[in-house]
Amino acid sequence: MPEISRFLGVVISMYFDENNSPHFHVKYNEFRAVLSIRECNVLEGVLPGRVRGFVAEWAELHQAELLSMWDSKVFHKMDPLV
């Protein structure tokens, strides 16, 4: 699973061979979650509230880039939350 960003102990990745709606995967310590790109809601798993907020903020900033990456299946690193 290609890592596309890392910040504050959060690792954001995306599988390019999945056929579900556009989404990305989040790892934080022992927590795992899958979030939709468009609505930024948790589809699977659990994240601590504070981490969920950081990830939502990051995803909103990079939504167009995430959707483009999902559609093109072209991997590239993205800026962390700053």
C-alpha cells in the first residue's frame, strides 16, 4: 500500500487496486481506519477524536489531489498537515 503522507504519527495510504468508492487508509499507533475522500467520514475502523480531526483537516486541504490520484491511479507523496 503506497504511503502518500505522514504527519504527527499518522500514516496516510491508498490502495490503487480497490474498486470501492474513493477512499484512503489511516494508521495511527494501533488504530486503523478507512475514510471517504468526498465526505471525509469514517467508512471502517476507529481513530481517536483528535487524530480524526487532524486527518479531516488534511483531507479537506488535499481533496482535489486525492480524487485525482484515485482516478489516475498514479502514486505521489503529498504534503503533510502543516
